[in-house]
Amino acid sequence: MKRRERQIGRRELRPAQPARPATVTIQHQPRAFTLIELLVVIGVIALLMAILLPCLQRARRQAKAMVCQAHLKQWAHILAMYTSENEGYFPYGPSVAAVWLFRGPMPLEEGDSTIRPFTQPVSTDGIRCCPMAVREPVDTGSTTIGLGCGPKGEFCEVAWAQATKPSEVWKTIRPAPSFVASYGFNTWLLENTNILPIGIFHARRELPRATNVFSVRGRSGVPVLLDCMEPDMIVDNGDCPPDEEGVMSRHDQRKNVASFCLNRHDGYVNGLFLDWSVRKVGLKELWTLKWHKDFNTAGGWTKAGGVRPEDWPQWMRRFKDY
């Protein structure tokens, strides 16, 4: 009993516990952005976009330039096979041969059997255009070339619409079917090297031949295929830079280089050379390439020839000098 009494006494001696208040649950309403906070967030996003967009655009252009070079590397394989199977010769026929090389194994129309020596059996679908050139030409005008350039001098004719802007492709009109492309050949490689001068005319041998790649020296400096506004073009000593990008006067043959002088890759074009290498070519570097055996690579539009930065047209002055 005594133990129990002691336990009861202890309980009585304990201080009384205060009563706990009833729990009240308070629900907080979600706090919205103020106008100033919203403007700050928008400003930060706009700043980040302003910083990132030029980088993304530059990366996109670089990716397209790499795709363009990949196309030219495929052309290197095609042309290397063609010349190796034809004793080292390119097909003869300025413009005509270029169009038919771009054409590839497209179906031939009836009566086109004389063109077969110009064709090559590898499909060119998907590698005719630089990714930076996607628009078809707006101008309805066209150029027609007709030459006696088959194995026995047969008459062949092609027609195309020239690009008028660097972002445009050139488009074939004849022969059908039509196609578009944005590269162009160095015409000198498709010229006849077996021409006998007779007065002011020229007589061609029975079997005209173009350039033999095995006989050319310094092939790494000889351009074959570059970004261009036409199927091919002749560049010669005395050619001047265009006053406007890609604009060439048909009455001024000294500006034929304008077809290649295109700012498609941030001051460069992509080019395939006769050693079958592919690299970017500065716009001012075009005057230092070996377009033909007598071309002066230290002419008046090169640093070696004494050109000054202010001599170039305004749109070209910011590009690298050579």
C-alpha cells in the first residue's frame, strides 16, 4: 500500500500541463509575378537570345559549309573516275560538257546518243547544290550554247537560266529533264587543246580532246569546280572584281570572275582542285589560282601585284587579302 500511495503522490506533485491550443491551418494563396519581375525575366531571356543567336547562326553556316565540301568531295570521286576511264581527259565542250556532267545518268531523249561521251554513270542527285543556295532564279532570261563537240564534232546544244543572286541556283532548260545546280566548272579544263589556227577561224581535229589531268603541273592550285552562278565560266588575266556581288555585265568580259566571286561562306567559296582536294577559297584568293597554264597568279589584283585595300570594291574590302 505504501508503494502505491507514493506513486499516487508523485502524480499529484507533477505540474499541470497547459492545454494545447487548437491547431489552425492557414492556406497561403500563390503569389503572382509583379510587372517589374516579369519585365526583368523577359529582358534576361532577350539578352540570352541576343548572345546565343549569332553563335547558333554561325554554327549553322559552318555546318552548311561542311555539307558543301562533302558534296565537292563526292564530285572529286566522280571526276577522278571519269578521267581515269577516259585516259586522263575531261570531256570536251565548254558549257555543254559541264551541263552533261552535272546531269549524270538521267534518261537521254531520242536523238541524244551523240551526247553519251559527256555523261558519267554516277547519279548526281543531292550533290549539285550548295546548302547556301536554295532559290531558283527569278529572271526568265536564259543562255544557249551550241557547239560541235561530240567525238566527231557533232552539234550539241544546252540552255540554262543563270542565277542572279548568291542564294540562287542556276537551272537547265534544255535538254529535258530540267535540274538545278549551284556549282560551276573552270571552263579552261573543258576547252579543246587540239585547235589549229587558220586565219581568224579555227579548224578542229576529227577527235577533239579537252584537258588531260595527267599532263598538268601544280594540280593543287588548279581549280576544277567551285561555287558558281553558271555551269562553267572562263577566268582570264585582266579579270576585275565585280562592283556588286555576283553581278557580271555581259558586255564586259573582264568581269567573268564574278560568277565565282560569291560570299556564300563568310568571305569564302568552296572549291575542288585538280589534285582532287577540297578546301575553302577566299574571294580575293580567286586571282591567285592557276586557272590555265598562262594565267598570271601574281597579277594586278594580288598582294604580289601591288593591289591596295582601297582598290577593291567596297563590299570586298573587309575580306582577307592574298
